[in-house]
Amino acid sequence: LIADRREGIGVCGWILVSLSFFLVLITFPISIWACIKVIREYERAVVFRLGRILSKKAKGPGLILVLPCTDTFMKVDLRTVTCKIPPQEILTKDAVTTQVDGVVYYRIHSPVSAVANVTDVHSATFLLAQTTLRNVLGTQSLAQLLAGREEIAHSIQAILDSATEQWGIKVARVEIKDVRIPVAMQRAMAAEAEAAREARAKIVAAEGEMNASKALKQASVVLSESPAALQLRYLQTLTTLAAENNSTIVFPLPINMLESLGQKNRGG
């Protein structure tokens, strides 16, 4: 988009430049104050001579010389710019209305392209960031939007960086700040999460009961092999109850009596 500088400024252009130099010489040193410009460390100057960009590379920082009447210049700030994207109302892939806002960090890496290729580079980048955010999030479901913010941000950054390359812009980072969903949807998601937690709790409790049943079965097999072990377990239980400071009354009942009762019941 930048004009080919090999064409030069022509004979008339060189005549005007020579007259400008001559004007500076005859009015020296007063004219020097109008010709010297100071460019800060974080700035660059794009100089136009008779409407053409003087060099492919911007000038600065420090002192630069600008001829009166024939030269003009524009300062370009190279510092990182923070572009806040206002909340955008987006319809996700699964037909859920959400409001999403974000932040884009970018800087100008080619001042000449930023001046010559676009009218207002900051306004163009801001509008493009808004449009890209809406287009990318419109292809995602609500679950993907909530769980994959980082991947979506990288995707938006790649699209913006590719689109703004010819403007001299380098997109450094894209962040999705907040995702707002309707209150009714929040309640439905909370109820779903609560039901899922209750289901997992019941599964854990059932697994515990199953493991306890297996352990009791194994213990019963061990106790059945040694009748004395059952008596010792019974005495150990009595000792545990007696050690506590309570008003529990324990009536020892011989295990043999329980066995005889069980046999009578089976016989009847």
C-alpha cells in the first residue's frame, strides 16, 4: 500500500527541497529551532517530504531534522496499548445467551505501516477485536467457553495477529475477563452440579458398604475356623465397653447358649 519510492520526487520536488535548504541557511541560526525535533525513547517519527514517506524506517529516538515547508512528520507511540473490549452479547453454539468481555494487549512494531496503511490504527484494532471475539465465541458451546478460556484466547490472538500484520501491529496477548450467563441458567447449572455431587456421594457410600461387607465376610470365615477367637473377640468388646466412663450395663451371655438356641430353632 505504500507508494514506490524509486519514482523519486521529481525535478520540481528537488527544486522545492533546494529552496527549503536555502531558506534554512539564510535564516540560520533562528531556523534551526523550527527544523530540529525531539523524539522520545518510546516514539518514532514518520517523515513525509512533499507527501512521500522519506524513509522505509521511521526516525528516532533523539533529534531529527525536518525541513520547513516541504517536510511534515507524525509521531507513533511504540508502547503496549491496553484495549478493553466492552461486554459483548453472544449466542453460543448451544443457543445460550452470554455476555463476554476481554482485554487485548498490542503494540506497533512498524510505524510506517501503521501510518500509511490504515487511517486510525487503534480504532481499527479495537473494532476488529470486538468482531473477532463475537465470531470465535459464537462457534463454541457454553461448556467449551467456560472450560477452555485459554485456548479460545490463543485462537483470538492468532486471528488478530494475522489480520493486523499489514497495519504494523503485533498482538501480544488476549484475555477473556468475564463470562456472564442468565440467572436461570446459573440456577440450572447449580442444581445439576448438586445432583452430580449427590450421585457421586451415593456411589462412594455404596462402595464403602460393599467393601465393609467383604471384610466382614472374611472375618466371619476366620472366626468360624477357631471358636476360641470368637470368645476372645467377645471379651475384647466387653473390655472396651468397661473402659469407657458411662452407665452402660453389660450382661455377659455365653456363646454356647446362643448356639443351642440356634440349633433348636433350626430343628423346629
